[in-house]
Amino acid sequence: MFVNRRRDRLRLLWWDQDGLCTWYKRLERGTFELPQVDSATTSVVLTPTELGLILGGIGLASVRRRKRYRRTA
């Protein structure tokens, strides 16, 4: 996922079994709210849920994650 400096345009690369797909979204108003990371971080791994929240305009800082069962490997 790539976002411009103004954070009103987002480009997403997605691998579909036989090639890359490019998704592009431009906001008419507002900006995309990205996860808070320190300046030394070069990449962030997002879950599909987090990506959906960003695209839907929901701030990740205001979301509470409830405990769920997770199988450990």
C-alpha cells in the first residue's frame, strides 16, 4: 500500500494467483488515517480487517480489539 504526502490518494498492489492487480482510491474530501509507527520503521504489516478500516475511514487508534481465540503454531 502506498499513500501520497497529502494522504488523499492510496495505491494498493495485490497478488492474484497469476499476476499483480493495482487498486487506486482518491478521496474527494478528508485523508486516510494510517497506523502510528516510529520514524525508523520502513514497513508495516496490515491485517485485512485493518485495511478495511483504513479504506472505510475509521481511525485505528479509536478501535478496541476484543480478545479472540487464536491457535498458536
